[in-house]
Amino acid sequence: MGRSVASIRQEVKRIAERWGKTKRALRKEDQLYAEKLAEMTKRHSNEVFYLFDDALEAAVFSVLIEIMKEIDEIKANQDVDS
């Protein structure tokens, strides 16, 4: 039987929830970052999940896209300030 996009989406949601809960085990200064990673994972839903068979890979891909967007935003702001 083939994979289901819904099941990949559900598993990514579970990964994001676990990452969010993990923040409690981290130092105070790292908890914000754990929460942010969990949120980044949730930002890409349907467009990412069609392409992956592995939910963890989809979650990490989503986070990397968001990190790259933040880097580009920082660079753009630096160019404006210069």
C-alpha cells in the first residue's frame, strides 16, 4: 500500500510536538530556540509532504527553508542599513 500525505503530515506534527516538549529539558536560554524549531516545522504543510516519504526529513527540510529565509532577511536588512 502506498504512503499517505496525511500520515506524513501527522507524523511531522508529532515531531514538532516532541520538539516543543523537549524545550523543558533544555537550559532556559535554549528553550526559545526549541520552541522556534517546532514552529518552523509546522510552517510548511502540503507543499513539502508530497515530496517526502520520511516525516523527519520533511520536518528538517522545513526548518532549513525557514532558517535560510531568516538569513536572507538579515542580509537584506544589512544591505538597507549600509
